[in-house]
Amino acid sequence: MARSTRPVSRIDGGLRYLQSAGRRHGVSGGSRGWFWVFVVVWVTRRVRRASGSEPAVVYRGELQPGDTIEISHLTETYGGNSARRR
């Protein structure tokens, strides 16, 4: 199985580790506690994926000397109102 070259956040990396350990010790090994760790982490990762909280690569390319790139952030909206107010 080929490994993904996608950058992994620390949270996603930790969840992957717990899911793998839960599958190894709980599903295959028979430990009830690890089984429930696996179930909770599996559901959490699916919810994160469905809600779009995982980072997405929108552009990948090589910059040459002298090239520039501009990174901007669009405000999230929900029904025309700001989704996050401080």
C-alpha cells in the first residue's frame, strides 16, 4: 500500500496513530477498551472529513527565482453573516 504524500496535521497524525493502534489491539487483538478507542477515533475522523476541517491543497507548483505568490483568506459566511465573530 502506497503512503500518502499529503501533509498531515499533528491532530490528524495523532488520530491516525490511535485508529491504527485501536484496530491492531482492539479489533484484531480482542481488547474491548482499544476497540472503543478505534470506534470513537474512526467516527471523529469521518466527521472531520465531512465537515471539511481537514486541510485541502488548492495549488501545488514550483516557484522559480523571482516568482511571487500571494496568499489571501476569505471570510467564512453563513447566510450572508460572518460565521466567526470575536
